[in-house]
Amino acid sequence: MTSLSVETLAAATTGPITSAGNTQLGLAVLAGIAVIVLLISRLKLHAFLALTIGSLALGVFAGAPLAKTITSFTAGLGSTVAGVGVLIALGAILGKLLADSGGADEIVDTILARANGRAMPWAMVLIASVIGLPLFFEVGIVLLIPVVLLVAKRGNYSLMRIGIPALAGLSVMHGLIPPHPGPLVAVDALHANLGVTLALGVLVAIPTVIIAGPLFARYAARWVDIPAPEHMIPQSPSVDPEHRPRFGATVFTVLLPVALMLVKALVDIVVNDPANGIQRVTDVAGSPLIALLAAVLVGMFTLGRAAGFTKERLSTTVEKSLAPIAGILLIVGAGGGFKQTLIDAGVGQMILELSENWAVPTLLLAWLIAVTIRLATGSATVATISAAGLVAPLAAGMGTTGTALLVLAIGAGSLFFSHVNDAGFWLVKEYFGMTVGQTLKTWSVMETIISVVGLGFVMLLSLVL
């Protein structure tokens, strides 16, 4: 699920690390994934080590020089930690400020007071969808997780009953709705109308998120009935704050990065001129790093100072927030390293070559190509960009609506079955304290439902429109 810039993607796919044939490369991919799964499930090896070994095994099986494989893995790990790691760290600091100041308790108490048991999953999917509209998936995760875990614990809910709707809301926004990077690049590649794509994307997203979120959560909670992991739940401070921050100030702090990113997205659409002074300012202020950093700095006053924290206690809160996420950072980074090894091995190009002669309807073809690249590389953005490039010639004879639906079909395909080569898989697994098997039965199945249901509604719209 990790987002990549177009520049990063271009740099990542300049040349394969091996000249292996498609058959050997396909077998190498399967072998690399099998090594990771076996090391984690059978030998109980730490996921970071398993992903590292699996990446090296992939390169060996594909016949690539070990030095090039190592370079690809470390480059992917570095770029993932640089992009996602800083966001996770800032999110952890904000989460600790929320917990220690009592702000998280204020939000949770308000939610529990307003929503009863049956309404809670619907409340979570609504909150996640609104927050996820302008946010990258990883930013939404780090903002929502503390609230999700606290609601599950304090309300005595199954974690899956609450967590799946929140994840579904974030994921649907990430794959189907501009201004997320994948859909935006597809809109540009296919010369689609952004406004029409956004409107049709919302029409597809609403029923899709309902089915994959609150409805599927009922079954996910039966399959994987686990409590919120204690080590990830924002812990009550050892010293109670003098005052609990007010609900309005707390919500303002949490939604500040959302607002900054949403303003950036709107200005980019309306102004659409990189040289414009206003757009240059909003591009900086609305970048994930600056938006979350601003929320942390504001939170030190609206949360920390409001709760009577001294400078020393604020410093201690920040310090304590970073230790628990060290393992998550390494695992997510290694997931990015494995993904980069796949990309540099030429897996995306292999799939594009194999799919050139598929004789299927255009919308289904676009979805299938995106699905295949997603399964092989683990990146929704890579799948979207690659599939859009391949089917772009087919969009030439389509009307405005047809081109917009083609973008959505690609976006739906890019979300199909997240597994061990997706950094987002490990992010969800670690935050929710699940095993690999439990993550596959919940998160991976949920992603597949989003993909298939999303395609279904796209096809229905193509018949109507």
C-alpha cells in the first residue's frame, strides 16, 4: 500500500537486476514469497529477518548478482523508511500526546456516548473515510490507530469489528479517489476528466466501503477474535494530567493534517499551476511530513500545555513515544525492500509482456493487469501506473465517462489481495498484533473484497452510463 512518487517509480524501474526469462522469474517470485511465509509461520523467525532473507532468496532464484539484489533491497528499505517511517514516528508522537494528555480519552468517551454497539462500526467507517479522503494510507493509519484501539478496549468490542471498517474506509479512498497518487497518475495517463472521475469514484466507493467495512467486519470478527494488543494501546499516563483537553481542541489537532492536505488537493485541482505562489505554499504545507509535523507542534500546546505539561514532561512524552515503533519501522521498511527487489527484478515488465494479447473487455483487462502487478510487486501505486500505461491506447476512443471508469477499474485492481510483499500488510499486522495467517484472513480478504466489489460497481455503471 505504500505510496511512491512518479520520480521514485521511474528511478526504480530503469533497469532489471537480472535478465532471467519470464518462467524463471515467475518461479523466483513464488519461491521468495514461500521462503518468507515459511520462515515466519514455521520457524517463527522475526518478520524483519524473514523479509530480508526472502529478498535475497528471490534474487538468487532469479539468477541476479547478489550485490545488485542487496542494492535493490537496501534502496527499497531506505525509501520506504524515508517516506513512511517519518510519518509513523510523527504519528506515534501525536498518539502519545493524545494519550498522556487525556485527549484520546476525551475522543473515545465522546464516541462511546454518541454511538451504541451496532452503530460503532458505521461510525468508524465514516470517520475513516472522511479522514482518508485527502490522506495517504499510512498517515490515516497512524492517526486512527490510537482511537480504534482505545474504542475497542474501552467499549469491549472485537478489534476486527472496529478495525476492519476503519481500514476499509482508508483503503477505498487510497485506491479509488483522487487526489491520491495512484488515481491521479492514472487520470493523467488516460487523459480522463478529474471531476468526473472523482464523482464516479465516490459513487463506487460508498457501496464498496459499506460491503468491505461494516458488513465484512461481522465475519472477520468471527474468524479472528482478538483483543486490542496491550503494547500498542495508548497507555494512561503514570501521572494524571491536571486538566483534560477539550473535545473541540483535540479534534482540531487530529484533523489539522487532514485539513492541510485537503486544502493542498483542492488548490492543486482549482489552480493547477505549479508556478503559482498560493499553490507552492499549499504544496509544502499540505505535504504529509509538514502536515503531521504541524499537528505535533500544535498538539504540544492544545494537548500538552492544556493538560498542564511542563517542558520536561513534553520532552519525556516524545521520547517514550518512539521506542515502541522501532520494530514496526524495520518490518515495514523490509517489506518495502522486498517490493523493490521484485520491481527491479523486472516482474512488472514481465506481467505487461504476458498481458499484451489478453482478449477481454477493456475494463476487465485493465483490472486484471492491475491485479497481477499488484500481486507480484505489492504496490498499489506501481500497479496503477503500469496498468494505466498499458491500456492508455485503448482509452483514445472512449468518452469522458468511459475513461473515468477505466481509471476506477485500474484503481480497484490495484488493491487486490495485499500480502507479504506489501509494506501495508506488515503495518496492519504489527499495529493490530496479528499473526501472518490472521492478517491474511482479515486485511487481505478485505482488500480483495474492495477490489472485486469495486470492479462490479464499475461494470454496472458502464452498463448504465
